[in-house]
Amino acid sequence: MGFGRDHTSVGACNGCSYAYRYRRPGGRYFGFVIGGSLPAALVANWLAGAWDQNASMQVMSPVAAKLEEIVEGWIVDVLGLPSGSGAGFVTGTTMANFSALAAARTALLKRAGWDVEEDGLFGAPPIHAAIIMTTR
């Protein structure tokens, strides 16, 4: 027992206008960017899924650790950083933002004369206003 094409969600959407389906809240909204469309990004995603490696430590995946080391060198070179610079990889955008805020907090506290690694955060000078200003 079927309802026919006109009674499905596809049929219902065919009656919607383009402007209604792709409504933009403002003139500078260009939509979501979903997924990697570059061939290299697609192949890297396929390999990561096929290999299913946990690359958190060298003992768990020596090949993944070596690949990370090579790519870290490329990043340092492309960004023109000093040869002793290091790099790190995170699981995604959320952890990248979290790591960047933690690094910024450490740098701001260091400028204020506070060593986060040595003294911890308890009793550190407040920096909330500085973080708000740097994210604008």
C-alpha cells in the first residue's frame, strides 16, 4: 500500500520554492561547510576509517605517530616557525578551540607574572576580560 510520490516528503518538498528551502538569516550567510571536499581530505578520511588506528601514543600505532611527526614538520615549515617549534593534533574543532583558549590563558597569565604549570590556576589573577577582548 503506497501513497504515491506526491504524498512523500520528497513530493512535499518539490512544491517548496528555492527561497523558502534555502532561507538565509542575513546577507553575509553562506551556509554550512560540511565535510572535506578536497580529494586529499577525502582519501585521508577513507584511510583513517580503513586503518582504524588509535594514534594517541607511538606504542599503539608507530606508523600514525611517524605520520604525525612528518606533518608537524610540514606545518612548522609552512607557517615559517622556528625549527624547534612543536605542533599537536586534536580530535576536532571543539578541542582545537579549547586548546587555543587554554594556550591563550597560559600566555596571558605568564605576562601577568603567573606560571600556570608551576602554580596552578587557584589564586591566579583574573583574566576573563582579556579573553573576551581577544576573541572579538
